[in-house]
Amino acid sequence: MKKSKSFFLPVVVVLVGIGAAFASHGAKASQASETGYYFDSSSEQCIAKAMCSSTPGNTCTWTDASNVTHNLSRLSGTDCPVQLSKP
């Protein structure tokens, strides 16, 4: 009986460690960065500008050469409707 306890404890510890590794990998994947786009009204296109996050938080922005700040969004077809957050 004592041998079986000394065998199962390390096995349980290893399995818990593997489970934790998979759980933390899934959490990191859901916070993955994605390209943020802004809508350029002169060309009527969404233009890629910076890396953002889909995790809720402060708005992801980009400042152009004229010092105008633009909110960045996710590209969806030819539109960019879903606002993104800072990574």
C-alpha cells in the first residue's frame, strides 16, 4: 500500500502540471493580438496601422502625421466595425 501511494503522488503532480499548462495556454490564446484598422474616408478603405487586442480595455488608437487620433477596429470584409483595445 505504501508503494502505491509513493507512485501515485508524483503521477498526480505531473498530471496537474500538464492541466495547468494547457489552461494557461488557452488563456493566452484568447488575449492574442490582432491588427487594428482605421477607416480612411478619402479612400473609403480600412487601413492597417497597429497591433491591438480584442480583450476589453482602453481603446486602441493610432495618431497620424497631422496629430489626429483614430480609433482602431477589426477588419470584417471591406468594413472595420468592431472597436479594439490596447494590448
